[in-house]
Amino acid sequence: MSIEVTNVTKKYGDFHALDDVSVSLPTGQLTALLGPSGGGKSTLLRIIAGLDTADSGTVAIEGTNATKLPPQKRNVGFVFQHYAVFKHMTVAKNVAFGLEIRKTPKAEVKRRVGELLELVHLSQFADRLPSQLSGGQRQRMALARALAVEPTVLLLDEPFGALDAKVRKELREWLRRLHDEVHVTTVFVTHDQEEAMEVADEIVVINQGRVEQVGSPDELYDEPANDFVMGFLGEVTRLGPVRLRPHDVDVSVEPGRAGSFPGRITRLLRVGFEVRLQVELDPEVASGAEPVSVVLPRSHARGLDLELGSRVWLTAAVGAVTVPAMVAV
Amino acid sequence: MVEVSTPVKWLLRLLAIGYVFLLVAWPVSTIVQDAFADGVGAFFEIFQDEQVVNALALTAQVALQAVAINLVFGVGISLLLVRYEFPGKRVLSALIDLPMSVSPVVVGLSLLLVYNGRDGWFGKTLEEWGVQIIFSGTGMIMATCFVALPLVIREVVPVLTEIGDDQEQAARSLGANARQTFLRITLPSIKWAVVYGVVLSLARSLGEFGAVKVVSGNVANQTQTATLVVEKQYQSFDQTGAYGVSFVLAFVSVVCIVVVSLLRPKEHKK
């Protein structure tokens, strides 16, 4: 195990940012710390980097106890949400910083910087100042700067959070490819479940200072440990006694299937290739319950001839992931 | 920006320019006139006066040392105020503004009370160790440091706050220790604020009068600075001398500020 976090607790006044968190992050993998804002995931990352200190608990990196080490002795690369570029230095100087601190010979620095700029596709910008780069380019530069010191682990704090949607999507694919090339143990923090699912080998879901679940994206999606994980990883709706994904609800236009819930379509929205429905169940089967959300492919909806006000019967699809609904709120 | 009608715009400009002209530009320019009233030759004659030359040299010495001390402590205190949390931080911040609001004469008197050799709270002990503060260069430097203390800090603190500590943290994570981080990251970022603070301190230190007058004893050729010479000459009806030295003082300050505003990169260029 590359990073071993044991019983870490961190309080800000009365607020428990992290509450007795233990987690092991495997070597060579790309791990996402996923959770809502203020859930403690950034704090955990900063404690691993040594930028914050835990009130109690230990952090070990590659077998060495790093709990009391200052950040500059931990050999971690850190990438900040707002890039933290050195504004007064050129792109090449930024990338060279860690190497120059380590008194690397000049020729070696030059070679490494050249390689890294190549890797992040910024070679032609080597002599520019960071202020002349776009947000995405700045973040790639920050990544090259962090990789320059050949860190044991690479830590990224919401690395794409400040970028617009399109660049974000490009960069996350690029990060995945980069990781497949470089294989450095990487941990990144995100509150975007899609980003985590798409990029990470393993996801640690953190909420209210606790680890809710650890697993591969598929495990988390298919076998959520609890209601929170299920709700955080995708849309959830309630059908009778269970909660399930809207696309796991089967729609039929005639009764007859055992355990089906009759209702009426109260909203119908077409978004691209899918159709989203809101179905209000008949009062006798579910009085006062929220309307059920259903998502189905457009072709399917057309085949059933669904319209606003149509009567439908809903069942949970075979093999659907379900968790028992919480006691009616 | 709020749209302002053209006549109002011109009226506002006229008011601002008129105010600065009547208060600053005109009076200062008359110094130049009077300094050269009896010709350039008469102006340069004042440098024949040993008393004037000694006073100018002393002013330069005191001002440079005070600025050097304020530079080190100013940057240090700024870092302390912006980057660290500690009890009493707000009190410290308020104390730093004190020299702005307290009259320099009061500063001089208070230094006298603490450090004078006969009955000062601390001065007696120091005197026994052979250190004289009052009526010596040390006391004059202390008084000058006191009055110029806020100038570096008030320039540097906002810049430090604005740049935040992201870059410093990045440097630490890349292996830099505290000294390397300060020299390679923090200092270059606050460079212009420091330069501006130093120039303001220098201008202020050259012109200090009240505090220095009280602690120096005003002994000609020994503890008499340029501003004190100006006063003495003016009182003994040596108008040319007084205006001449005044001109030198004003000229140095103006040159400092002009040089810096030319050197300083344009703001809002980030």
C-alpha cells in the first residue's frame, strides 16, 4: 500500500472535518476522493501532503511514517485547484523549480523540463509567463511542475474545478492517459461523481468527515453500501418500499405484472436521446409519496406511445440496484 | 463605472487639481524659486557651510539606517500579520498605525522618558553599560524608525494578502524550505510593494523633524540634521540657506518618488 492513513481526526473548532478516518490507497493506481463540498476530502488530501496537520492519527507514505514530516520532506507532488503558478517565472522556470531546489545539474534540469513540457504539450510555451496561458494550460503546467520532482505520490485537489465544462472533460481524459503512461500513484479530490467514475481505478466516498465506501466505480454503482453513496453516485427515485435509479424503472401501459404500481404521467420531458417522466402514483398505493422519476430511451417511449396524462404501471427492472427506502420522511 | 455627465466630470477634475495645486504644488514650487532667488551661485554657496554639509551627511546616515531597519522589521511584521494567527494580532496591527496618529514631538518626548541617561526607565541601566541613546545617533535613528514604521508594512500587507499562500504552499510541496520559499517566491511577488514602502520611508525619514529635534539635542555639527538646520537658519534670517537646504530635501524626496513610479510596472497588468 502506497498511502496508509490511520485513525486521522481533524477538527476546526467544533466542526469535525475528519472523524477517525482510516484508508489505504494502493500503489500505482488512480484514486478519487469523492464527496460533497465540505465533506473533508480536501482536508484529507492536504494532511497526506503535509500542508495541514491532523489532530490525531498517522499517515504513512510508502512505508515511512510521514505524520510529523514537513511537506518538503514527503516527496509528494501537489496540484492546487487554482493552479498556484509562480506568477513571476516563465513556464520552464516553474517546471524547473523543484529540480533547482534539489540542486540538479543545469543540463539535467534542461533535459527534464523539455521532456515534461513535451508530456503536457506545452513545449512551445516554455518562455511565456503563466499569465499568458489559459486555465487548462496553467493546470497542465502545474502538473508538469509537480511531476518534475518524481514524487512518490501525486495529489490533486479539485484539479479541474476552476475550468469550464469542455476543458474539464478534455483534461480528465488526458489525466487518465497520462496516468497510464507515468504510473505514479495518484490521488485526486473531486465532488463530481462523473469525473470520479470516468477517471479513477478506485473511489473513496467521503461524507461528513467519514469514509462511506471504498471500491471500484462499478462496485460503488452496482453495490452502494448505503443510501448516501447510492444518491451521490447518480440520480435516485423511490418506488414503493425501495429506492432505485430512474432508468431501472420499467414502464408498462397495461396492468398485470405482479407488484406493479399504477400511476399517471404528470410531466414528460425529452432531453436528447432520452425521455424523462414524472409519474404520480395512485393515492391508494402510495398516498402522499413524491412522484416517481423515470428515464427511458426515446425509442422505447415512442413504442409505448407515452403522453402527458397516460396511465402507466411501474415495476423495478429485473436486476435493478435497490436499497430499502428510508422510513417515510 | 457610474456615468457622470461631462460638466460634472470637468468640475470634479478642476476641484481635485485646484486642491492639490494650492496645497502642495504651489508652496513647494516657491521653495525652488526662493532657493535660486539670488542665482545658482548663491545656492551652491550654502554647501561651503560646514554646518550644512555635516547636517546633510547626518540626515543621510540616520535616514539610511532607519530605512534598513524598517525594511527588515517591516517585511517580517507583515509576514507575521498576514500568514500567522496568534493572540494579540489585532492589537499589534493597531499599534503599527500609532506612529501615523501620534505627533512626532510626542514620540520624541516618550523616547526621552524611557531612554534618557539621568532618570529614564531604561536609560540609566543602558548608561551604566556605556550605551548612550538620547543626544546621540542611536536615539535619532530610533525616533526616525518609529515615525516611519507603518510605511513599509502598509504597502506590503495588502499585497501579501492578495497573492495568498498558494504559491508558498506549492513551493513547500516541491521541496523548498522556509528560506528558499521566501527568497524565491514570496520576495519576488512583493518586490514592488517593498520598493515603494522603502521609498516612502526614505522620504519620510529625510524629512523627520519633531521627534529628532527632541531626542537629538540639536547640537550643531554633531546631532543636527538637515531639517533642524533649516529651522535654525530660518530663525536667524538666513533665508537663502534655509530655502536651499529645503530644496535639497524636497528634491531628493521627489526624485525618489518619480524614479519609483517610472520603474514600477503598470498596475492592472496582471
